[in-house]
Amino acid sequence: MNRHWTNLLIASLMFSIQAHGATLLVGTYTDGASQGIYRYAFDERTGHIDATPQQVVKSVSPSWLVLSADRRLLFAVNETVNGQVSSFALAPSGQISPLNQVPSQGDEPTHASLSHDQRYLFVANYAVAPDPGGNLVVLPVTRDGTLKPVVQQVRHVPSQVNPERQAGAHVHALVLSPDSRHLYACDLGADKVFIYRYDGASPEHPLSPAIPPAVALPPGSGPRHLLFDAKGQHAYLTLEMSAEVVMFEVRDGDLLERQRLPLTDLKDPAAKAAGGLHLSADGRFLYVSNRGTANQIVVYAVGKEQGQLTLLQRREVEGDHPREFALDPSGKFLLVANQKSDQIVVLQRDPRSGKLGETVQKFDQPAPSDLKFIE
């Protein structure tokens, strides 16, 4: 074979690898062996994570990752007492470079989201200690991606239903509506989802209470994570402490509860620890994690018109504490971050039925907490 054809063959092989590959970012807790943010190659044909990381970015407990829409910026919350928020630049090659870090003005930040106009980063300070408790903060984002200090801070009143876990406010997630008009704050300590109007043109106070200002959930249920469908007509919420999922109709920014389902049939309180939730790309299936002694991914079919949920499957995660999970870009695999068993477990997924199948890979990773794909 002459050199010309050899070069063409090599180029063809390289293109094939790139066409079937994706970049996987893993956020972690660094109390043990983990060093921070890990960047891996993921093969969409086989569902395997390459054993050797392409990059390791040293950062203290970057437990939640946020990508900008144009994939040029990466943000991470550093979940510690006296929390921090870090900003990074993403090169086309995938290389991650630090930009800056600012205080989160609270303890144990667990979640963040970026406004669609990319002007503000909203950060949820969970705060394990009830005094002063958790809060939500707003940080401006400059054009180059660096973060400025907090410009707005809001603290909620806790429900105190559960004296151990709800003596203070514990903001667990901040989620923007698809139309960017409202920000929703899930407060586990208050048993409410608070609703704020967003005005990106108001630099000092981009958030203001909506009408109604909040949606109340059952006492002691502990709202955790919220998710909207693509059209913004329905929303889904996990209740961590009662291990339930709620389906809402969205009307003029308000959340109207239409359905509430248990994630487990187990009566043991230790089996009730709802976590993250994600919709399939086509919106036909909802996946919800339940940690505790259950350690499952629960699969629901989503009604086409009304968004109602129908239980399809409860799949063991083959590990402990599935804090987060992600569907890969091909839709053929679901990856689970089993925090306490130090593994990422890759499961097969049938895009037609929505059901999860065989285990493809068990990948050793110290304390994984979040998974994000870059195509």
C-alpha cells in the first residue's frame, strides 16, 4: 500500500473515532483520593470510558458542573464550608483552563445554573448547619467568563417540620424556565419551590419574587431537583425526603401539581433519598435516581400531551448512592455516578422502550458527584 492510501486510511480511522466519541466531564468530592474535575474520552459505540483521563483539573470538591450553551465556559461549585465558585475556559480541543474563583457567600454550594443570556450564574448554597442555613446567590459573569462577586442574596424561612434536616433553609437547586422569564429555587429545608422573575437588565437585583412567590409541597417532603420539558409546558420535581416525583403543569410561571408518585415500594425510611432526574432527548422517558438503601434508577414513560408519568422500570445501580447520572449523546447508554462506592456504572439503554438493560462497564472513580457530556 502506497503512502497516499496509508494516509487516507489513517485519516479515515481518526474520523471514525472522532465521529463516535464524546468528552465526559466528572465532578467529584475531594475528601478522599479524588483531585477535582476529570476529563475522559467516551466511546458512543461501545459505551466505554477510556481508563486514562485526558486531563485532571485540581479543584476542591467541584461537586456540580455547569456548561455554557456554546461550550466555551465551565463553572463548578466547590462544595465546602465557606463555599467557592470556580470558572474555567474550554478550548475546542476540550482542554480546561482555570479563569478565576470567587466566594459563594454561603456554605456547601451544591448546584448552579447559568442564565440563558450568560450574564449571571445562580448558585444554591445548601449549608448543612441550620444557622444561618442555606441561601441563593447571584454572580455576574463577564464576557470572558470570569465571575464577579455576589450581587444578590436571598434566604428563605425553613419549615422546621423535620427538626434534624429542616431547622434551616437548604437551597438544593436553581433552575431557569425554558423561556428565561423565571428562576425556580428548590428549598429542601422550606418544603417549597420559590419562584422568581428574572430581569437580566437589572444589574443589582436581577431576581424579584413572582406571583405567586412559591409552591408548597407536603410537609417534610424536601424538594431537591426540578426539570422542565423542552416546551416548558410541564415540570418534574424530586422530593428527596419522601422519595417521590411530582409532575406539574406550567401556567404563566406557576407550577400546578397534577401527579405525585412514589419512587419505591419499600417502607424503610432509609430507602427514601431521591436524587437527580433527567428526560431523554426525545422527551418520551423520565429517569429518576433514588439513593439510600434502594439505590435505583426509576424509569417512567411520559405522556405525549399531558406529560403524565407511567412507571416502566426500577433498575439497580449496582453501587451505593447514585448522586447523579447522565444519558450519553447517542441515547444508548446511561451513566450513573455512584458516589459512595467510588464508581461510574454504564448501563445499556433501549431508545425505543426507554428501559435500561445490561451493565456495560464499572469504571473506578473516587467519589463521583456529577457527569456532563461535551459532544
